[in-house]
Amino acid sequence: MKELHSYWAYLVLAILIFAVVNAIIGFTQKKQFTDKDLRIGLFTLIVSHIQLLIGLGWYFMSPWYKALKTNGNEVMGDKATRLLAIEHPIMMILAIIFITIGWSMHKKKKDGTAKFKTFAIFYGLALVLILARIPWNNWL
């Protein structure tokens, strides 16, 4: 499960970067919001939610979760373990919440520029959170 979570993360990161760049270009160049742009946003939403499910499955089987349950003080004292047991899961959940909010809010916008702006802001925030808390030393 850990390997699946790690490899799927590459897909999530790639499509999220693509979606953010697409939204920024669409917003700055005031492009028409097309079905292609809608699909990019939707695909980003789907792959990130799949990653969340894989990640939650792995998290509750992980040694970090078991360590947190048995000795929380020790986990909090060790920077590397705290990253994997607490910081990474919380930040990834927040990132996916931002993606979900961005998807939901873009549907309420009428103007293509506003749709691109919504994606750029919320998907961009998600990208920043993800990049900030990827456990780079443990990542395949």
C-alpha cells in the first residue's frame, strides 16, 4: 500500500501542477473556459481524492500511527516521526479540502476568468501545502 501511495503521489503532483499552470495561464490571458479546462480540474479532483483514500488506508496500517497511539509524547519529540505521523497527513487533508472547495466554487462562477482565478487560488494553495509537507527523504 505504501508503494501505491508513493507512486500515485507522482500522478497527483503532476496533474496538480498542470492544473495550476493551466489556471494561471487562463486567468492572465483571459482565455475562454472550455470543457478541456473543466476536465483538467475534475481529473485533479478525482486523482487527489483517490490519493486521500489510499493515504488513509496506508496511514492506519503504518508504524507511525501505531507509534502515535502507543507513545504520543515520543512521536512529538522526534521531528521525522512527527512529520509522518501528524504533519503530513493533516497538511494533505487540508490540501484536498482546498482542491474540493476550489472545484465547488468554480461551478458558481459565470465568467471564465473567475473560474480560472478560483482554480489558481485554491489548487495553488493545495500545491503549496503538498510541496511543504511531502516527506522528501522517504519518497520513492
